[in-house]
Amino acid sequence: MLRFIKEHIIKIIFLAIVLLFCGFFVYSFEKYAARGTKLHEKTSFTDQEKNILWSELGLDYIDLDISKAYYNIYSHRLFVVSEGFDNIDAEIEYLKQFKGNENVHIGDAVKNEKDDKRTNIREILDIKYNPDIQYFYMDDLEDWNESIVCITYKEKGKYYLRFFKDGVTRFKTDEDFNYVKSRFTTREKTTFTDQEKKNLWSEVGLEYIDLDISKADYSYYDSKPKRVVELYVVSEGFDSIDAELEYLKQFKGNEYVCQEDYEIDGIVDNTNRDHIVLQREYTTYEKNGKYYLKLYYKFAEDKDNDNILDEVFGIDDSGKQ
């Protein structure tokens, strides 16, 4: 035996190294696979964390508490479970109160997932989700909400809405899901030079107006391959909604501007900036006896472009102000 070992010592050492390497490879692969599939649970949330999670799902307009959430930092899968309802009708009634959710309804029963032992799981259909920045680079922007799925299930006498989204991008956390932080850089500004006012009106495509700006909010998110920007610009105050409409109608193309439920329709947008417009809203609201035009723009542009908004809000290349 000793003689055999001496004669084949190099082969034995080589074989041992190969087996050791294979074992290490299998072990590493299993650890990597487990890391990408394990969901970490979180059951307590600050108000800011709740806002971030609902925003990630495109549900900024709801104010439900979150009973628990699951997330994997590597596979970017997110599950968010609402507070409990007494029955499914109460869930549907809650969702229907929001504009755009008039047709929300219960769908067919769905099969249990591999890790889900609950029964009688039903899908909730036709929920309005706000546009998600994850899909701004797609050719068909109408398909953005197909990655979000809502089901309802019963547990311990209560019914829960559970939302699932794949490809989460708008917040960051540690591996164990101990906290939730937004990836957005957000700034607010209430004083403006004449040039800054011109730049802001230009960004929302209204170069032709000369209104003062009472305040503006700017947030952005750098993703691949675009930079996604959200911008709110609030005009000076008017004495009435009619005064706002009269002001806008004096410009060519705005002859049919109108207002319904505080939304302003028919405003001509003549922006020629090189970006993809994702969402645009013109509204009005009343505060302290004055009416304000609020203009919201969400767009994506090449990250290499010089961003005039960084200059307006005094943000340097590091994102600091």
C-alpha cells in the first residue's frame, strides 16, 4: 500500500485538490443560491418607511399600515402585507374610494406558492398603480404595472392585502431588511432668481408664461441607463380658479383650457428638451384664500446630460446641496 502511494503520490495530491475544489464550488453555489432566494421579514416600520414601500409599489395615494414585509436584497423581490380588514368587501371598498380604482374587483382563486400554506387565496384586479421608474426605458410604457401582483388571504380571522413586486429599485436596505431608505435625492426651494424661474418653467414645457414660483420640489434617481426626475412647480397665488384659467387662456393653443375636480386640462406643452416624459399632471389647489397652479413632471433623460435642475437647486455632482 505504501509503495502504491509513493508511486502515485502526485496523482493522489492532484485528485485531492480537484475534489476539494469541487466541494468548495458546490458549497459556494449553494450559499449563493440560498442568499438569492431567502426572504428577510420586517414587522415594524416608521411612517417614512411605510411611505417608501407604498411608493415603490406605485401606491403613494394609500395610507394603510403595513403589518409585515419581506424582501431579498439580491433578487430584489418585495412582498408588502397591509393591515388587517374584517372581510374582502372592506378591502375592495377601501381601494375603490380612490380615483382610478372604480373597477377594482376580486379575481379567481390562485394556486398556493411553494412557501405559502394558506388556502383560498384570491387575486385583486384593476388596481391603479402610479407609473414606476423601473420601466421608463421600455418601448411599451403601458406594461410597467405587470410586475405588481395583489392577492388577498385570510389569517386568524382577518383579511390581508399582499402586494408582490419583482425588480425593486427605489429603496435600499441592509441584507437583513432592518431599515428602508429611499434612493431618491429630494430638494425643496422657495426663493428663485429670474433665471431660475425661466429654467423651471422651461423644464415643464411652459416657457411662454412669466409667473412667479412660490415653491418647487425636485427629486431624482440615477438608474441604468437613464436619470429619472420628478419635479413639482407651484405658481404664485391667484384670487380664484377663474383667474388661473383666464391667465392660461391668453396664450395661443390654450383656448380650451378647463378645470374639473381641481385638474387643469388643455394646457399647451411646448417643451423641446431631449427626454422621455413619463407622467405629467396640472392641478390647482386652495390655501389661505389663494389658488395655486401645481405642475408635476416626471421624465427620464440620459445621465450624461447637463442637468439644469442641479444648478437651480444647488446640487453638486455628489448629490450634496
